[in-house]
Amino acid sequence: MSDDDSEQGPAAVFAKARPWLIGVGVAVALGGLYYFLATRGPRKVDAAAITVATSDDEALRKLSDEVAKAEAIWRAADEKGQSSSPEARAALALAVTKQRERVRQDARSTPAESERLRRLEQFVADAEVRENLDKVSALEKEALAARQAERNGEAVEKYRAALTLLQAVNRSNAAAAFKDLPRESRLKLDLEILEAEPLSRQVMAARAKAEVAARAERWDEVREAFQELLAVQSRINREFPRTPFVDAAAEDRVEGQIQTLQAEALARTVLDKVSGGEVNARAGKHAEAARLFAVALKAQETINTELPKSRQASQATADDLEARRQTALSMDGLTKVQGLDGEIVGLLKARDVAAAQKKIGEAEEIAAAVWRDFPRSRKLDTGLRERVSYRAAKSASLTAIHESVFPKLRALAPEGGGGAVRGAQLLSSEVAQRLYALVMDKNPSRTVGEEWAVDSVNWAEAREFCRRLGWLLGRAVRLPTEAEYRAALGASGVTELTGGVAEWLDAGEAEPMALIAGRSYLDSAEALEEVPVVRVAKTERARHVGFRFVVE
């Protein structure tokens, strides 16, 4: 040992030897790994010890030849469309049997041989499918023939057999081209319809039985027949839901049919009483007509409340009968009111106000009772009711109104002349605000004064004033025509045709425009010498426009 080594110590020596130690370790590890891999691989054995178990190659060749021969026979028949013949089917079955034996005996069988076996087996399966489909077609034809001959039992058996075969095809491993699900669905429906037809006939028979019993009013038998009908119909709905015989609303409909049958007698009563009521109404026997309509109404209301599902149930019919009843009951009162209305017109025309007032009160009392008690009467005349009520409301003012009108009426021209209506009279002055308020219960004038001419009225208001005043005078009252207005210019006692207010003239109801004649206090003295006529909208109103009227 040198002095340097002694000085370095053990640690220094180890540091120098360390790379060599690592290299030796790696070499040992690699050697161990090589040995392990070498001993785990295939071992060399003595060829004499090998024994190969193989089948006789000659036997395999023979099986292959037999398979090829049998398959050729089948293919030749298939090309001629005779693949379903017994000979072809036997040849195909033999080919499958021999190929299975070939695959079983050959330990070294290739995938090609297994594929050949699979293909031959598929040919067998397809042949069976074709045969079954041919049977399905034949069974369908036989079933149709049996159905047309009304041998339904036989038809059901044929359809069921065809359906069983087709279902087997559709659920097999056959090619998709052979499967027909829509055809299966159609067969099912045909079968369901055939099976449901006898039940449908039972439903019809039960309905016929119910109708016979109903005509004899044996209602227990009616309900029994319909209960049978419902039971059978429920079975159809449950077991044959795709058939045309299904009736989901049968229960409600059957109850309606029962009630319709039960309501027939009451419905006949309604028709008979209505007919009798109409005859009596035409003869003026209103009390008897009303009685018959009331009987009909009671029968109809019984139908509506006790047999509401029947075809005869109808609130509209009940409403019509009540209207008929009230119409008949109202006729006597209405006749009295109409008669009194005529009497009142005569008394007012004769200016017998006191007598008219008495009749007006009587007419109002009767009219109020008729309109109150028989509001659904079809003879109610709204015009009559309005006229009677208006006169009653103005009865106390009749004298004042008459005194404001009759003394101021002036003949327009000699009878029939000057374009005036024969016997027509014109108010000598424009309608005063006091008279307008008495008739209309309001005063629209902007320049207020009881004896001043009413102003600011439109054409419709002037026309309405005339209508109401006519009811109170017993005469026709209207606005003057242009010819009558011009004729009045030469009439004695007629004032303010110019210089008061311009005046509305008569016009057709449907026309939107009307004439205003004359000048007003707003015009100059020179202008008042003329009598212009202008056309304006009927809706116009102005403080210088009023009117006067003609009494025929």
C-alpha cells in the first residue's frame, strides 16, 4: 500500500471501485434473464416421439365429392324454379349431412369448409321459409273462399293457420326479404274481424229485441236487451280493438237509446198538443190553445228532466212551447190594447182630451200586465208598447200640448195646391222651446227662452219630436217638404219663415243629408229677402237652426 492509498482511506477506495461493481452486477442480471427466457421457450424434441392424429384423406375427399354432387343437383333444380321439389329438398338435405360429417372428421378443417356448411344450412332454412310462405298464400285463398261462402268457422281456422306460419317466418333467421310484418298485421285484422262478426250480430239482435219491447212499452225487457248488448259490445271493444265493430261510446249511446225509446210516448203527446194548440190559435180560441201548449210543455219538460239523454230532449223545444203558451195567453190583452189604441187616436183627433186620458190609463194598465206576465209572447209589438207608455207618461200634459199646437196650425194652400198634401196644416211659427220640452223632456237650445224657437237640434231629434207629437195629437206629424215650405211663404198667418231660425226639411230615413231652408236672425236684412235652401249632414246642429212641422 502506498502512502497515497493509506492517506485516502476505505471510502476513497470504494468510490474508485464502484463503476466496476455496477458493471459486474448488470452482466450477472442479463445472464440470468437470458437463461430464464431460453428455458421457457419450445424445447427440441425427438421426431420419433411425435404422433399426428389425422383422418383418412381419401375419406374426406369422398365426402367432399358427395357434398358437391348433392349441392349441384339442388342448384340445378333451383335454377328451374323447382327448389321445393322433393328431389331437390332431399339433395340439399344430403349435402348438409355430408358437409357436417366432413367438418367433424377433419381436424384441420378450414374456415372455408365451415362457411360452406353455414351456407348450405341457410339454403335449407330459406327453402323451408319459401314452403311456409307458399302454404300461407294457399291458406289465405282458402280462407277467403270460405268467407265468401259464409263458412266463417272454416275461414277462421284457415286464417289462424296462415297467421301461425307467417309469424314463424317473421321470427326465424330467414333473410329479411322473406319477412312481411304488414302482411302479418293484415292477417291478424282479418282474423279479428271474422271472430268479431258473430258478436256484432249479437249486438244487432239485442238492439232489435229492445226496439220490439219498447214498442210494447215493456221497459224491463228493453233494459235487459240493452244490458246484453252492452256486455257483448264490451267484449268486442276489449278483445277486438282494431275491428270496425268497436264502439267506445256504446254505454252512453245505449242509455240514450233507452231513454229515446222511453220518451216516444211523451214526444207524441208534445206533437199532438202542439197541433191542437195551433188549430185553436187560428180559430181565435186562445185560452184553449194556451192550455194545449201548456200540456205539451209539461211533457217536454218531463223528457228534459227525466230522460235527458234521449233524442227528444231539447231545451229549445221547451222554450218554443213556453213562447207559444205565452203568445196565446197574451192575445186577449193585446187585442184590447190595440183596440184602445185606435179609440185613443180617434179621441185625440177629435180633441176630446178628457176621454182620451181615461182610455190612455186603461190601455197602459192592460199593456203593463201583458208585457209583465207574458214577456216571451211572439205578438208583443214594441212600437205599440212604446206608444202606449209614452201617452201615459204625457197624459197630464195633453191639454197644454194641444193648446200649444192646434190654435197655431195654418192651411198651407188651397186643398191639393201648392205642392202641399191634401188637408195638411203647418205650424204658423217655429217650434217653441216650451213645446219641445213638453214633448221631449229636454231643451237643447243654447239661447234659452220658453217662447223662443228651439235651436241646436239635429235632423233626427226634429224627426223624433214629430213622431211623438203625432202620438199625442192622433194625427200624422212630420217635417215640411221644400215645396210646402215655399208654399207657406204666401200663406196668411205663417210667421218667421225668415229671420227667426233656419229650419230642417223632410228627407228619407236612409239619406245622410237633409235640407235646411230659410235665413236666421244672424243674417242681414238684404239676405232675409232671399229664401235659400242648403243641404247639410243630418247630424249637424247649430244655434241658428230649428224646425216647424206639418200636421196631416
